[in-house]
Amino acid sequence: MVSTSASMILFICFIASAMTCSVFATDNNPLQDFCVADANNPVVVNGLVCKDPKVVTENDFFTNGLNVAGDTSSNLVGSNVTTVNAARIPGLNTLGITLVRIDFAPWGINAPHTHPRATEILTVIQGTLRVGFVTSNTENRHITKVLNEGDVFVFPQGLIHYQQNIGYGNAVAIAGLNSQNPGVITIANAVFGANQDISADILAKAFQLNKNTVKDLQKRFD
């Protein structure tokens, strides 16, 4: 029979383990001042291998060009995302943060998507955006707001969200994400452009669409 004190110890260990799992659900904290990514190292780890600190320079913590607008004409949705991560600034490795610039053509959208490993905080630099996210099942509440220059909005981790330029001129936003590798899943591309295709029968039932319509969508997203 387990004593009361032993049960308490087991309970404390269980809580500590649960808290540890919760902490490690996001990027781990660094164990040194910095870990500049060594892009030439072939070793595969959860992150990027550190460069020898003795050969690190100021340029490992720097990039430029974020003042240059992205090409919004290269896709059908009218937006372009310029990402600043450890691939662009090696000094970001292990620091658990990513920055993006999002350019929008008039009425362009950043299509509904999720970031499985990060919360996003966005501020409008130019123009007016309609933004929103949808809460999880079963409520599926649509939380939406119109943002003007200088306004800030937060998209919680893992929730489907979007942005739309609702002006007749270009729009620009800057966003930060609390992960070195936030990941992005664009809903339409993932569902209708999956490699290999999800069964048209499944998608027709899920979206209440005609099966031929589903097949047309799958061809469009190939």
C-alpha cells in the first residue's frame, strides 16, 4: 500500500512532468548567449547547429532589404510574405522568434492559414486591413476587426486566421511570431492540394460540395 507521503511525492512528480511538457510545447530556451546557425554543417538537429562563437561577426545578427516591397503579382491571392528567420539572420537560431513583412495588392488577401507552433502579433504599417481568426470547435467563433495604420492585432497559436486589404491602394504589415520555425498551413492548399490527393468522396461530404467540383478544385491546387 502506498503511503500518503509517497502518494504526495508521486503527485508532485506528475505535476512537474506536466509543467515540463507544457514548457517544451514552444521553442526551448537557449543555453548560451547565442547559437549562430552554421548553414554549412551537415548535422541534422532540432534547429540548426551552432557556429564556433569565435568566428561570429556582427553580420550574423543583421539583414537588410525589409524596406523593399514584395511582389504581389506572382500569385492569385495578391499578397507576398517576406520572412526573416534563422536562414536569413543566422543569429536568430535558438532565439525563438521570426519576423515577416506582408505586402498586399489592392483587395489582396493572406489566405486563411494556421501557424502550428507560434502565436502571431501583427501591426499595420500602411493601408487598411480586415483581419480575423476562428476559434476551435464547437464554438467556431469568428473574431474579426478592421485595422488602420499603427493598429496591432494578435492571432493565437494554431487558430485559422487571415488578412485582407480592403483599400484601393497597397497595404503593408509587419508581424512577429514566437517560434524560430512557426510553420504555416494554408487551408485551401493543404486540403485541395494535398500530395497525394485526399479522396474526393471525403472532401465532398466534408464541404458539402459536388464531387466534380471537388475534383476541379484539386486540379486547380495541384
